[in-house]
Amino acid sequence: MLGQFLDRRWPLKNTTEILLLEHFTHNLSKFFDFCDQTRHFEIDVPRRARSCQSLLDAIFAVSSRHLCMIKKDFDPYVADFFYQRCLQNLIPDLDKEGSNCNDNLLAATVILRLLEELNVSLAGSDQCHHSLGTQAFLRSQEAQVPSTGLHQAAAWAGIRQEIYASLTMHRRPAIKATSSMIKSLSSSDDCAWANRAIDHCSKVLEFCFGESGDGGLCHDALLRNNMEWGTQRPESYDPLCFLIPEDSTSCPFWDVRLHADWHVMGWQYISLARLILIIHDPNIPQAGIDRQSSWMRVNDQARYALKLLCSIAVSNPTTPAAIVVACMGIKIGGNLVEGREEQRAVLEVLTQTEEGHGWPTRTLRSNLKEVWTARASSKDR
């Protein structure tokens, strides 16, 4: 009697497709949903994928690629197969009308952009093909209101992906949060505070890699905004603990635990923005007797910000996106790390990011070792 009810099921052809869908739902969705209490990519996206082949193939493609990175025995050609099939379906889907279809395609585009991130080292060259697709979607639909919850979630995912691309390519972000996205952020919503930190980080990168005639004034205003986020944050963003280990040689990072994913990521993006502002400070004297002391102060502040990024990532392993943001900080400030134990710990963060989460960091690790070795050699002379 009950068996007849099981005749209706998902259109999954084999155990591989089941594995890939489950892997996305239980693992990769965490890289999209960390600022979304409704968990659209964990819950809504798989449901929509049941009736949208291009979205389903995007899920299969990124899951295949991720499993290939973290499980060396997974067939790499599986990802290529689903990726190519996804693109074949996306082209005719783009001609269809309707907000539901647009939301599905926007979600598929940001999912494919994650696949691109997994393919390129932080220290490598990123073509950002699907970032261009995200930009086109957000620009074409900027005036459309009201947006669905999935559209908002995918749009914020696109902003975060642009931050990653901006740091990787050393260019200004190609897209930014729209006015409607900013207006929708409630002061009483914890996730909104994380998105404010993300928007702030995007503006900081716009300042660093864009063209600004009033660099000093703009920098000071952004630094004030960064400080205001920290002083005005809700109590829910207070760390559960901030512990300094007694033996800093074996464990150089602090124990900084936070309650929920959005608390972790809000702190990560505001700390990343602070690190960038410290390093890209136009007010630092370029010559004269104050230059040396100014740079020593800047280096100390940058090392503190980077240590906080790594500490939060290591202390909150159930929020895997935190370690990716920490690696972004290591890319721009890792050369400043001093002491063999702290350098070893930073390399361990990069190694864990690649082996445990699939983000390639080998080139960045190699570059850092060369910089640290050269600096140590110059001191010995």
C-alpha cells in the first residue's frame, strides 16, 4: 500500500546524481547561506532544481568539482560533463520570461561562479566568466521590485563573489549592492548587519582599486564607518569568548567563538575591510623621519587584523566560508607575518582551506614561503 506513494520521486538517474545533490544541500550551500536565516540555497534552490534542468546541472557541476578537489579519487570528467550540459540548457533558458525563471538562472549563475573560484588559485588569474553573468542579471533587474527572497540571497552572494574577484585580480568590484538591497537591511536583523559589513568591504575595495581624488578623506570616512560597525553592532555579535592561549608557540591564534554563521561572517568581512584600510592608507608619509615609525605602526595593526581573521576562522569550523575570507586576508597581508610558529599556523590555514574545502592555495603558500625566506635572509646579513 505504502509502496505506491514512493513511485513519485525526484528525476535523479543514478546514485552519483543523488550524491551530488546531497553534497550541495549539506555542504556547498553553506558557502551561500551564511547570511541568510531562511537558507535559500539549502532549501529553496534544490526544490527549484527539480523542475529546472540548468539549475540542477549547475548543482551537479559544482558538487562534482568540489568532490574532485577534496576526494582525489573522484572522476574530474564528471564536473566537465555537467558543466557543459548546464551551459547548453542555460542558453535557451535565457530567452524565457518570468521572475521565477530569472531567479533560477541567477542562482545557477552564482553557483557556476563558485565553480570558477574552485578552479583558480587565490594567487592565480581569474577569468570571472560567470561573474559577468551575475553582473548582467543584477543590472537588468535592478529596477524590478519586489525581489523574491532567493533573488536577494543570490544577489548578495554575487556581491561577495565580486569581493573575492576584486582581491584576486586587484581591480575594483564590477558590481555593488543596489539601493533597494541596502534599503531592505533592517537595523534589528542580525543577517542585515553581516550584509552591511559585506557592503562596507565592497566599498573599501572600490576605494583601493578605483580612482579617487580625495584619497585621504575617503579613507578616513571608511575607517570611521568600520569603527561604527564595531561599536554599534547588536549584542548578539559579541563573541562567546575571546581567549588568548597560554602557550602561544603551539597555538598562536586566539579562541574567538561566535554564535551563528552570520555573526562569524559579519566579523570576517569587517575585519577584512579593516585590514585593507590599514594597508592602503594614503595618509602614511612616503618620506621623512616619520615614515619608518608610521610603517611599523601600520604593520603591527595589519598583523593584528590578520590574526583576528585567522583566529575567527579556526575557532568557528562549522562556518566554512570563514576560512576562505581568512585566506583573502592572508593574500594581502600574509607577507607581514613574523615568527616561525605564526607563519606555520598561517600556512596550516591555507593548507586546510585547500584540503578540507577545495579552494586552491598552493601557489599562495609557495609565494609566502619565498617572501618569508627572503626577508629572513636579509636580516641575517
